[in-house]
Amino acid sequence: MAQRKKKIKKVPYAIAHINSTFNNTIISFTDLDGNVLCWASGGSIGFKGTKKGTPYAAGRAASEAAKKAKTIYGVEKCAVYVKGAGPGRETAIRAIENEGIEIVLIRDVTPIPHNGCRAPGRRRV
């Protein structure tokens, strides 16, 4: 039985999720329902080890993800949700804007505990 080619939907408005840690930065473009359209990270671009966590790697990954989102899915505008405290936060946002995608909203969704679980003890060396 012949396999049918999957129809690619056009998404004019998307959400860019930037997960920025100290070791890596992951950028995912999703539609409004939360289905992932495309993604890129410092490691998927080709950086290894400590270089994955640099702002340069985050910018390259964000521009790669934005290029995919724009060419394949036709994304014109996006909201940006930033999570984490890594060094690649601002660089990733600028890279998305430089690819020609208009940023409508920037929201910080870093999880902050409201006195939840007990924090681990201080490290003693």
C-alpha cells in the first residue's frame, strides 16, 4: 500500500518556547495547541560540551529553528515563552527577531517555588 504524503499545515501565529539552562539552550516552535512544529538546540547545531551553553550557540540554534518555522510552516508572528536562567536567553530572542518573525509577546515562565519542596543542603567540600 502506498504511503500518503503528510500535508504540512500553515501556521501564521506560533509560540516559541526557549528553555535556557547553563549547559544548553533548546528552542521549540509550537502551534497554539502545543503541538511541536520544529525545534533546535545547541547540540543539534553541532556544538559539543561546554560550548552548547554559550550565547552564540543559543543564537545559532534559535535562528535555525526560526528558519525552519518560517520556510516550512509559514510562521509570521510568534509569542516567546522563556524558561530558565541560562546565558542564551536574550540572544535567542534576538535571533528569532532577526529571521523576520515578528515577536508579539515575551513571557518568562521560569518555575519559581512558593515554598514547596525543601531545598538540598549546602555543598561541603
